[in-house]
Amino acid sequence: MTHTVVAPGKDAELIGLDLAELAAGEALEGRCDAETVAVVLGGIVDVTVDGVPLGRTGARRSVFEGPGHAVYAPPGTRLRLVTEGPRRVRHRQRAARRPHAGVHAHHYHPVVAAPGYALYYLWIMAGDGRQMIPHLDPAHAWVAEA
């Protein structure tokens, strides 16, 4: 099952975000009408581009178990991902607990997790001259030292 979370041109100027939840052996397939990044949040997927098998990517059971894996596909490419088990694949981009996404066009993008809770935050940027410059508010520097 795939559903749109952030619609390009509606919710955000340059970025679209679809979430696919795939059952074992289920495929996500289609022609990419724009630059596409499929982020494998958990599990392993077999990747095929324009009919050519490229192998497998992914390995973690969840977003909290190791580095992520992603597949880039330029516009006009036919992309096919087949999962080995029930997993989530973020097709284009996305974020958080229950399927939830926020679009922040400018300024600060604070994120926090309550003590004892884990948080997964997938940051996506688009456009010319974008930079990710993390900044820790000096008033909260003690947290990093604790």
C-alpha cells in the first residue's frame, strides 16, 4: 500500500513524499517522473532499474538498527523494488512515529524526544544552495555534556 504524505506543488514546492508499506514479496514499481530517492527504512529490497537487476540493498530491521540505505533514480527511470518481508519504504522522502510528516519551508526545525524514547528524523532538503548547518542552542549545551 502506498499513500502520498507530502504532495509536490501543494504541500511543498520541490519535494514530494510517498510512504509504501510492502508485504513479503510485494513490489513497488513505476516510472519516476522526477528525481526519486527510495529510502529503505527496514528490511532488504531487490532493486531493478529499467529492467536491469542491480542487486539488494537494506539490512536493518528498523530505523534504529544501523545506517540506512537508499536508491536514487533520475527522471524517466523505471524503478522496481521488491521486499523480502513486510517493510516500509519511503518513496521520495518522509518522517516519524505514526505516519506523520511536517513541512518547514524556512528557519529552525526543532526536534526532540522525551527521555526514554527513541526518535527517527529523516531530513530532506531541495533547491539550490541548501546546507544543513546544525546549531545547538547554548542554553541547552548542558544536555550534550550530561
